[in-house]
Amino acid sequence: MRKLLFGWLVASSLAADGTLAAVSAELAAELGKSLTPTGAEMAGNADGSIPPWDPQGTPIPATFVPGSTDYVDPYADESPLYTITGENWRKYADYLTVGTRAMFEKYGADGWEMHVYPSHRGAVRPDWYYANTARNATAARLVEDGQKIVGNYPGVPFPIPQSGLEAIWNHMVRYAVDASQHYDTYYVDASGQAILATSAYSTSVFPMFRQPDEEVGDKVWTMLRINYSAPARRAGEILLVHEPGA
């Protein structure tokens, strides 16, 4: 019964030709107006706790070194708006996750606290990414029962998603830049001892964003290679991923 119901829901959401249609030109025109160029709400909320989107982007600290992996706080001079403590946390309970409330219940009396800073919305993308996103809004479509996109260029494929499938695709082909890094992963046992689980060097490449003027189609989105060097049982192991695979 569940399979039949699911199949009916999927089928009813598809157009007669088996495609999921794009949004209207009128709705797409809201990108850059009431919506950000990638489809989020442009405005903040009524009480100001969520600010409007800043098209200038996150400020770059003077001490930031291009190419460095060292994080430099762009808002280092800001002070907390307020602090949630073991004494006042119930006042803010509606804004806290279940896990955070549990932390205050268990450790609040011992001094555990949370500093709340101003929110910022400064995520920006290249101009070509915005242009492709606007193009995708009326051109990109899901076919093959939502398993494939056609008509999309490197950008958000569905900036105004009309279904859960479209939202999932937005996540799967989200913007990313090539990167390499060395990392160590540890387990921590009950006594607090750190145990090395993995030492590795990873390289991620995103070919779809290297050719912004070409339709994505069946091109590889992501290529990942991880070379493991430790512990001994993993030394020499290599993980290679191409997504989507052949």
C-alpha cells in the first residue's frame, strides 16, 4: 500500500510527458528583487534578529592571507548581544534545540553558557553563477521521474523549488570550489584518550563549475581522491569517487 501511494504521489507530481516543469517567467523575475539571486528571501525578519541579505558579502579581514586555510574571524570586534546561562536559559527555551536545553539542564549550574552574537547573511557567489541560476529558473527540468536534470547550467538548478526532489537536487549540485587538505580523525574513548582513526590527504575537484557557459548535462559534478597514510591498517589505501558515476 505504501509503495502504491508513493508511486501515485510521484506520478501525480509529474507532467504528462514525465518531466517536472520549471517556474514561470513572472515568478523567476523575483530573483534579485524579493528573492536573492540564488532564491532565498531577500528581506530579514520583523524583529531584526535575521538581517536582510548583504550583496557585498562577508568582509575580508585585513589579516587574511589568500590561499591560507587559517580561519580569520571577519567579525572579531563584535560583542555578544546577550548570554544564555543556567539561570536564564528557560527564557530562551523556545529558541533552543532539544540538545541545547539538555546541556543547560545538566551543566548550566556548573557555568555552561552560550554567547549569542548578531546574525549575518553575507554569502555571495560569482556573477556568472547568478546569471546561470536565473536562466535555470525557467529552463531546468527534472526528467526520468526526477532522476536527471536537463537544461541546467552551473548555478542553482531550481532557485524556487516546487518539490522536495528539486530541493534535493539543489543540495546535490551545490556550489563548491576545488580544494585539497590534510586531516587527522580521532576517536576519544571513555577515559578521554584520543586514538588516531585516520590520517589522510584529500583532493576535491568540481568540473561542472570550470565551464560556466556550458550546460551541465551528464558531466561529472564531483571528483574526490583520498590517500590514507595512517594508521598502519589503512596506509596506502586510496578512495576515488566520481559523481555521478558511469
